[in-house]
Amino acid sequence: MAPLRLRVEGRTFRDPMNREVTLRGINVAGDAKNPTHPELPSHTPEKFFEGDDVSFIGRPFSVEEAHIHFSRLKRWGYNAMRYIWTWEALEHAGPGKYDEEWIQHTIEVLRLAKDYGFYIWIDPHQDVWSRFTGGSGAPMWTLYAMGLNPRGFAATEGAMVHNTSTNPANYPKMIWSTNYTRMACQTIFTLFWGGRDFAPKAIIDGKNIQDYLQDHFIAACCHLAQRIHEAGDIENDVVIGWESFNEPNKGLIGHPDLTVIPGEQKLQKGTSPTAWQAILTGSGRACEVETWEFGGLGPYKSGTQLVDPQGETVWLPVDYDDSRYGWKRDPGWKLGECLWAQHGIWDPSSDQLIKKDYFAKHPGTGKKIDYEYFTNSYFMDYYRKHRKAITSIHTDAVMFCQPPVLEIPPSLKGTKDDDPNMVYSPHYYDGITLMMKKWNRYWNVDVFGLLRGRYYSPAFAIKVGETAIRNCLRDQLSAIRQEGVDYMGNHPCVFTEIGIPYDMDDKYAYKTGDYTSQALAMDANHFALEGCGGNGYALWVYVATNNHEWGDQWNGEDLSIFSLDDRPLPISPTVSRDKGSASVSTVSVDENSPSYSQSLSGDQSSISPQNLKKTLSTPSMFSQGSKTPADLGNAPGFRAAEAYVRPCPIATVGNNVSYGFDLRNCTFTFSLTCEAAATDDAPTEIFLPEFHFPRDNTEVVVSGGELQHEGYRSEEAAGDGAGEGGRRRVSGSLSTEQV
């Protein structure tokens, strides 16, 4: 049997030549959340509720255009992908009805990715459960199975859905994420994780709704895994593993008091009902609820608002025809009534709450439930089923385990779940930048430290000054990684989502071409990733259809590193510059910008997007034209590409010790240890982008080793090694160096 192309060895990844592999990855692609036929980005209302009759063929892009996207990503230095797909894409037509044509398209795209040498893990993606609850993931029929009516979500605010909003162009930024704490998702995730305990009357086809949903979801994942296995040339060759469940949320499980907002709920934006108010409005009652806004120091109360559904509810009517999908609902589960009323939580005849702490304790044991209990119990019960099912098909699959975001990981160290083939896969976003859509170079907050109680007062968590901010981001990622070691054991850590919004400052960059804020934020995030001691990451996100008007085509998000309305970073700019000029590598940075930062400023003159237009020739790699209005697309820039197209070790003989790229001085530093010298057949490989390190103007210093580049050779010895890549002038093409 041939050796695995990638294997897990303790806290590292290894290739067949026993070199340590660093995963420099990208999520592909964000618009895989939306159907292609009909074309349904989240701002389009037409045919939205025709959820059974859709197709996702063509996601993440067509087979014909795949080479364009894969070659682009490869030139930018990516060697890994988190491959986004949704349950809806596979099983939209009904329970057990799989879209084999979409599977075939997926296999063809994965097969093409193999030609570029990518490592790919499969992510069955979801956000707030489904497109019909304001996100992505599950097919529409799952809502009907739970007794929910998606057409009732708008009036009740059971979910805030972009497709049904009255003004999609002004959909509030990041409001979609508040759906986790609104009626629909609170109910859905409670049923998915803990239906047997908290909704025992919810029986469908002889199963509790928890088992019905989990069994169908895992079966869909297995069906795709089986088809990939049967393809014969994809499993292990390009698909190295599977992720568990994107950003799991516990719903109402562990909620201490339905009449108050729990202290653990850190996000409040727009209308912010208590769970009890959400239950009432979900059943057609009017409630006056608090409204919140998000400021620089987090959410703050802004007022109140009456939510009046005028009798409309989130529940299916009593005359709904269950035969539509062929399932049989138990007579004890009554349609037309709130499921939680059926379990005695409240009395609809008097609108009185009876059991405000119904979800606070385990019904069987009486044990208090917090997030740590949820993760170790309900989440891990699911994860074990998922892992067993996937590895029954893909025996050697690397399992990317993603516990709830920013919560304490499950306690697996030294247990039977301490699987040697497991990877800790946390997510991290700089919340202030993401929510405010601004890069604040003056101060930021140690959010993770606050969550872990490391500060006597929140005021002490504020970090002032750009150096402190960058170090704070790095230290938060380091702490997250270390927490994985402490709780889950000795496993690699890959941050499978991290990224920045590009539509900062009210889309200032799109009107001016000045991407200073984006370059600073992106560089700070990569500084954190490079310094945290992790084994790689998957940047969020690549979207082939991104444009300046609608961003990633989903909920107003705009995090794609590529846009149809911007220019790719040039491979061979013809601008002349003096050796030692730091500004050459910061083409998006404008010294006159309000966001200009000394951390990326050189001592020499700056090259701005404005004067680059006169001197750079950029290859055209657009797969389609943009339809963005002129006022949003008439100033294309380079989308801060110099901050994410950066050097990185790819395959290391021995072990990585540290590495990092100083964008200001264009210096890459890499340290490693090895017991034996590298060979021509198995060298240490480092990706050096030609944009920063041209062949004819790059200084390399190796403290112990040999550099091989276009015929240059020097002697090598085993032991500790460190290297620096120095100043630069742009010419040639992107390359991989061998050290």
C-alpha cells in the first residue's frame, strides 16, 4: 500500500518523505452556500421558498473555469483547501433523495484540484442551520420535519432572512449571526443536539427528531464520502479528511432562565428578545423587546421596539400535509401548536411561563448544563457518530474536529476519543473589525482573555497601539491553540476560518482604490497566524463571483480575497525601485490614507494604487465580467493582496521552530531543526512569492544549510537552521524555493 500523501504525527503533519507540512489554506468557496439554478444569492427574493427544486451544480465554480481559479490560488501560495459544500446541495429534493449530478460535478472539480497538488478536507458547512433561517446548510424539508414554517419567520422575527428583507441593499451588517439566539435556530439546534432529552414528543418515522436529523445528515455525508471513495483517484490523493460540523451552537440547551438574556450571549444587535419573548412572538403574540447596537466596546442597548406578528406563527398549520415528504409524524406531536407548549414549558391559554429553567438541567440526571457540559456530552455524542461513519468509508481520513466557537474544547486528552488522526480546528475572527467593518489601529480588545476571565475588569483587556494589537491577536491564537493541547491532547491545530471584511469604512476602498485598512488588518491576522505555533489555517474566503456591490453574495458579507471588480496582484510589475525600499511590497497602502500605519511604512517613497495604475500591467484572469454599478466599481485596487500573498514553509525536513514575514521590511525569517541533511529528492521547500522576492534582487542568509535556486548551490549541514529572505524588486513569476 502506498504511503499516505499526508498523515498526522503527533502535533504535526507529515508527507511521505517525512517532512513537516504546513497547511496554507483557503476556504473554497463562500458562494457554495447558494444555488446556481435558479441563481439565488441571499439578496434575491424570487423563488426563494421553492427549496426542493434547486441545483448547486457549478459550485464552487464550473469545471471549465476550475483551472483559472486553482492556478490563481496556487500562484498565491496556497497548498490546501477547506472545500465548502452544504447538505442542501446534496439532499434538497427530500429525505434520502441525493443529487448524483451535483456529486459528479464535485468529483470532477476535486479531480482537477489534484493536478495542482492541493490538500483538501471536506467541510459540510452550515451557518444558523439553513438558507431559510438566514444562513446556509440544511435543506428546507428539515424545517418542515421539525414542525416549523419558514414563511412565518419574517413576521415573527423567528429568523432574520436577507432574501425576505424589505430592503436587501441595507441589510444590517452581521445581523444574520443573531439568528443563533432567535426562535427558529434556538429551537432547531435544541432539537438537533438534544431532542431526545428536551422534546421527547417529537417523533417522526418512529425516531426522535434528534436522531432523524442527525441520521439523515450523517448519511448524506457518508453518501458523498462513498462516491469519492468509488472515484478511485481522489481519496487520500487530494481529499485528506473531513470536518465535523461548522460552528456548532447549543440552541436553548443549558439556558438558565428563559426570561433573561444569558450572560454567555455576547452578541446582541437589532431586536434582541429573551428566549421567552421569542417563544411568544413565535406563537403570534406581540412583545416589546429591547434593541441593541454594536459599538467599539461591544453591544449596547439603544431602545425598545414592538414586534407584532399579528397572529402569524413560526409553526406549521394543523392542516399541513406531512405526506409531501413521505414521513409519518407521531400523533403525540401536534401541528399548529408550539412544540415547547406541548412539553409544558408555557400555557398558551394564559400566556404564562411555567418552567423558565426547563433547559438548565439534564432532564434525566438533574445535572446543571453549561457550555462545557454541552460540548463534552451532546456535541461529542454527535462527533463520535460522524467520525465512525466517515472512517468506515475513508479509513485514513484526517478528522478535523471543530467544537463550539471560542468555547472550552472537549476533554479528550488520554481518553478513547484522543484519536491520533484528529486535528483541532478552531475559528477566530477579530470581532471588532468584523462587526464594525473598520480597522482600528489605535486599540483593540483581548476578547479571548475576557471570555476566560483573565482580567479583573474589561478595561484591562483593551490593548492600545498597533504593536500591542498585533501581539494581542497572536497571543489569542496561541492561547486557543494551547487550550486544544491541554484539553484534546497532542494534535495539530489548524484555524479553519479566519479573515477580514473588505467593505470597511463604508466601502471607501471601492471608491478610491485605497486598501490601506484591509492591508493592515490582513497583515495583522497573518502575523498572528505565523506567530501562534499552529500548523496552518484556511483563510475565509475565496468567492469567484464576489463584486463590490454585493460582496460574497451572502448576507452582506464581503471577505473574499478575490473580486471581479478588483485586479489580482501583478506577477511582473515593471516599476523600478531602489533596493531597500519597503514600499514596493505594500502596494495597497497609501500614506495619505486616514488608516495609514507606521507598521507597514517604509523609509522610502510609497507606491499607491493610484500611481501603480500607470506603471503596472496586470494579467487578465477574470472568469466573468462584473455587473457592479459604476459608482462602486470604478476604482479597482489590488485588494491588499500583498498582505496575504506571502512566504511560508511548505515542507520542512525536520521540524518548524518559527517563521514570520515582516511586510514592512520585506523580510522572511524561518527557523527549523533537523537531525539529517535534506536531499535533492526531499528538500525543505519554502514558498517565496516573486512579488516580494524577485530572483534577481533577493538576498538569502542561511545559518546552516543550502539554498537551491536557479542553479545557485551552497553546502548544507544538519542541525539548527535559520534563513532570511531580503530586499526585492519585482519581476518573473511566483516560485517555490528549496532549502
